[in-house]
Amino acid sequence: MATTQTPIEILLANPRGFCAGVERAIEIVERALARYGAPIYVRHEVVHNRHVVDGLRARGAIFVESLDEIPDGATVIFSAHGVPLSVQREAARRGLRVFDATCPLVTKVHMEVARMHAKGCEIVMIGHGHHPEVEGTMGQIEGGIHLVETIAAAAALCPASPERLAYVTQTTLSVDDAADIVAALRERFPAITGPKKDDICYATQNRQDAVKRLAEQAGTDVVFVVGSKNSSNSNRLCEVAALRGVTAHLVDDSSDIDPAWLMGKKKIGVTAGASAPETLIAEVIQHLQTLTGATARELDGAEETTVFPLPKGLQE
């Protein structure tokens, strides 16, 4: 008797890829290059994707980590992750033409920190200390802000005024990890206050929810996350899948895919971090189809309609 072989299927997370903040940041660099010509300096990678950065570099963008690397009178763009106030002041002092590509949702966290500080609160920053967004947020005030990366760090926290404590979070954290740390802080410091609205951005949450659907409802055997290794939100997508028992691979592009990862897999999930362009995602999907002969199907998901305006100096 002939046996029916289960067909291989590629399931596409929805939403995936670029968010509004990333689209805005990239467009700011592109428009600055078109209007003022190369070189345009960008403090830090404008978004964390190797292909995007390499493409902008080829067009005349110069990526630096310090304003000391930028000549006087040049044009500089602050990355989507935001910068400390000291960097903004130094740029103004030196007469640099500045376009701020900080994601508006990160700017919202900066404003929360300023308001909390003005009220006399000590502030807890929940995030990853090595990330430029955390550097920028903690640099909005001088002193009075504590970095908490883990539940263990929350347990060890010794604020000077526990009764006047507030918290903010990095926008690209794992939703579940952030909630666990907030719960640990609330248990130790019942009076702690937080932002009126969750700091984790809508795109981060939507992409994590989409991976949960891949793992829990769609029953995928493996998940490929298109994104660069220094992308916080892409790494969190891998963690979300792994915590649900599904192996996840972070790939910059199709060349990173090991065919051995597909052996015996019948349902292959694909998603992408918020800084991964659609062209890379399409390339990965096509490569997986070539390797497996699978059909691709897009899952239902949250509809995203958010658009952020460009700085006035770059609007048409």
C-alpha cells in the first residue's frame, strides 16, 4: 500500500520585518544623502542590520561611534536607538547639522525619565547595559538611575529612596522577561511606579506574539529569524521560540542557512526582526523553498498602520 508523505510547509509570521521607527530612520539617512550629498555622518549604526548599514555606507554614509570622528560643520544623524543629552549638547556646541532619527517610541521613554526625575524619583532602567538605547536613555539625566538587567539584579537593588522609585524599560526587550522583572521589583518595592503605557514598542510585541503563534498554534518544528546578531529585537524572537521548545536560528541572509537544520522538519517558521528588510526575508523564503520544495503560507496577525513623520528639515 502506498503511503502519503506529509508535505513540507513554510509558515510566515505576521507581522515581521521593518517597523515604522526603522523605516523612518533609514529614510532620514537616504534623504540627507540626497539633499546634502556625501558624506553624511551617522552616530552608531542607524539600525542594527548589516545589509542595511552596508547599503547606506556604499551610498556615502559614514558610521561613527563618537562625535570626535566628525569634522566641524558636518551633517550628523543620531541613530534610531537615541543618544545621551551630553551627545546632543556637544553636537550643538560644535555647530553640527543634526537630524535625529531616534525612534519616537524611544523618545517617549526619554521624556518619561525626565518627568520622573523632575518629580524627585530614583529611576530603574530595565534593559541590556551594552545596548545603545539603554546608554541613550540612562544619559537623559545625571545620576539617580539604576540599570537592572535580570531578576537577580532586581533582588540586589538598593535604592536610596525606595518609597520614591520608578521604572522604565528598553523598548526591544522580551515582553515576558520585562514583566517578570517588573513583578520582582513590585514585590520588593510596592510603591514603585511605571509609565502609564508599556514602554515595549508595539512592533516588538507584535513580532513576539507572532512567533508565539508559530510555536504554539502552528506547531512549527524550527524557526528562522532574519536579522543581524547585534539586533536586540531579533535575538528576543529567537528566545521566544526557544522558550516554547522550538529551535530557532538567527540568520543575516540565506547564506547562513545550514541545510542540516531542515532534516526531518515538516513545518518551517520564518520571521524577521524589525530592522530586517523585506528583500532579505524574501530571499530566505525562496532559498528554503529551493532546499525543501515547500509551499509558503502567511499566518494571520496584527495589522500595523503606524507611520512616524520625518524631521522638518527633510520633509518634502
